[in-house]
Amino acid sequence: MPRHFIALADHSQEDLRRYLELARLIKLNPRAFAKACEGLTLAMIFQKPSLRTRVSFHVGMAQLGGQAINLGPKDIQLHRGESVADTSAVLSRYVDGVMARLYAHQDLLDLAANCRVPVINGLTDFNHPVQVLADLQTIEEKLGRLQGLKLAYVGDGNNMAHSLLAGCSIMGMHVAVGHPRGYAPDATVVTTARGAAASAGGSVLVTEDPAEAVADADVIYADVWASMGQESEAAERNQRFAGFQINEALLAGAKPNAIFMHCLPAHRGEEVTSGVIDGPRSVIFDQAENRLHAQKAILVHLLGHKR
């Protein structure tokens, strides 16, 4: 398995299955892993605000017997007088692992290339793999399997779409992305996902018709229409995405037992109605909880085995 956790596409189905099984065991019996990262330190770099990523990694390290250090944009000199390479080299001398939530994906790649300790991608403008690992755990818990299920993501072809395409295709799911014109996911990501899906028995659909994406889906997934750093585009995006709201009418096209997921934070009345996100099909808070367990599995595998 890769020594870093940068993208789901870097992993095989066997790799992801090992992470999911470890996450399941940790959730069932967290005390059994209470010393898995004893004496170890995780540096957490945050260029963006965070609730779920910050708290789940911090608490996760504490529950594994280690500690986490939060490094915000005003705490270090990343791109303000110190290069990514130098930052990586210094941190490698102090800590046992680095988790970074950055704007530019290239900065994360540079960080990993120059770090002698494991680097975990806490989110970039290109992907969000830790979120989707937790999503896969949640889907399996709720629906009993991954292979052969259909997940429909409706909205911007953004970092969430990229990681869902990667993770779902590797696990043999059928993944559909419904997006407005001009907001398609990265073509290379789609091509890679199609290859992975073909090998695992799944499929990939990218369409500008949200109803086509959602048809007979087992899982419906939404994200905000304007992510952090795109606030100036919010008004235009709200107009362009108006027909892509997940509401009761769109949800009716999915399977009767379909679940609704959202990576949060959510804007009720924009990408999803209150009736859907707060309704009986929504699993958003179980999904959020699994960030803790899935990320603990990553920490145990990447850091804990060094002890």
C-alpha cells in the first residue's frame, strides 16, 4: 500500500478493503486501539477553515494514544517566506505524520514528495479522499455492500466528485455524476474511473441530466454549489445549478430504499431541500461520525505500524 494517503486512485480495491475493515474494527472496539499511536505526533496543516476534518483527526489521534498539533495559516510560513519543500523537511524531523488541508493540490504533492513521514490529504481543490473513505464505510453499513450499488452525485464536478468517482469505481460500484454544463469533473479522473470500474464490475456515467444520474440509484449525494474560495461565484452558480437541487421530486427517481448523503456543511434550500436532508433517508450525521473511524484506520495503518 502507498506510504501516503493522497488519492483513492493510488490504491487498489484490496487496499481500500483493508482500510474499511480496519475502520469497522476500530468503530466496534475503539479501546483495543487505544495505544496504537501512543507517543506519536500528527502535525495538522490547515489553510482552510474546518470542523469535521480538524476535530475528527485531533480526537482520533487522542483516542489512539497520540497527540495532534494544529498549524493554521498564521502559525507557519507556508508560501509566506518558506517553501513547501523546506516546511516538509523540517516537519519530518519533528513529527510522525502530517495531515494537510490545502487549497492547491500541487502543494500537497510537493509536501508528500519532500516529507520523510506519511502525509494524509485532508482536502485539496482537486480531491477529498478521507471523506470518501468514510462515505464508503457508511454505505456499506447502511446497505450491506458496495459492489453493484449505484451512487448518484448531483452538482459541481469538484473535488468531491473526483474522489467519489475514484472510490466508487475501484469498489465496483456504478457511479453517476449529474452536473450543469461547464461544471463537469476532470476528464482524466473520469477516464481513470471508467478503467477502474470496468475492472471491478462497475460503471461510470457523466451526464448533464440530473434525472438520468439519479435513476434507480441506491445512494444520492450532494455537495455545496460554491465551495470555499468560490464565494465570489455563488450568485452565478446558484442560477446555473438551480435545476440540480436534490428535492423530493428528484429523489423519487431513485430506488425506494435509497439513502441521501452530504459531506457537509450543507445549504438547505440550495443544493438540497430541508425535507430531504432532514428526512428519513438522510444519513448525514452517521456519515460525519464515520470520518472519525475511517481516519483512525488511516492513522493506525500509516503511523501506528512504525512503533
